[in-house]
Amino acid sequence: HVGLLDIFPPSAKGALRRILQSKELIRAIPMEVHMLLGKKKIVQDIIDKYTLLDLLEVHPEIVERIDLKFASLYIKFLEDRWFRERLPCRAVLYATERSDLLQLLPDNLLAMVITCRHILSCIPRKELERLMAVTDIGSRLKLSTLVMTLRNLRLSQLSLRIAFNFVTKQVPISNAHLFFNRK
């Protein structure tokens, strides 16, 4: 029945938007159907940050299963600080398990995401240790941004392993341009 969306006239977007923004409907629709809906152009055109937050609250695991092609359509919402501050923690956790999602983010957006206190507070210490050990964020961000990220961590998130991985894995792949903020 999802195929019916292909024949909706553009004039029906307003009504469809109101229907899709219903929290009760979002809860009632299984995640697999939401994934099919997200592939429809009309749905991509009308989804907004509020609806996406509602969807992520109900189905945070959608982040784990979404195709990169479609994830890239919704990354624009991360530019909005209000949106970042309200992301459900479970969705953030699923996102940290996918390094390919980090690769989708342009460097300036990655800097905003990685320094967001709310997003950082959602990531447990063990996951932060893993991220510091296996990602290449040091090569993409200024060292000052990485230091700000560490400063924004809660005390309960800090560990010697995070510090060790930061110094041995992230700092060495930084270059002078990133350290001295020169081009």
C-alpha cells in the first residue's frame, strides 16, 4: 500500500504532512514500514525535524538500519542546535555503532556534533573508548575541537583509556594545519 504514495498529487502534501506528524500513527506503524515510507519522495519532501525526532524516539534502531543514501537526506537536521540537543540517546547510541554515518558528515558538521554536550552525554564510556580507538576524527577536526570534546565529557565518562586513545590514536593523525588553525 506504500506504493499509493507515488500517485499522491502535490496538493495533498499538507494533509499527508498532518497525518505523518501524528505521534499515535508513528507509534502504530512498524519500523520496517517507516523505512519504506522514507524512500518515497513525497515523504522525504514533507518530513521535518519534529517528525524525525518523534520517529527516533519511537524507533531509535532505525538509525542502525537506514541506508546511507537515505540517511544523507536527513543529516541536514543536525545543523540545527535545537535538533541536536533533543536527539534521543538510544538513537545516538545506534549512530555511534556506524562509522559510515560519521563519514557522511562534513567536517564542520562533525565538529558541531562531536562537541554537543547532549550527544556526548548519551555515549557510555566504553563506547567513547572504542570510538577514540577506531575512528579517524583526529584527521578531520582541529585539535582544539577534539580537546573541547574531551572537556565536554561528564566526569563519569572519563577514563585513562580515553586519554590514552586520544593521545596515541587521534593526535598523531592530526596535522599542523589542524593544530595551528592555518590553511
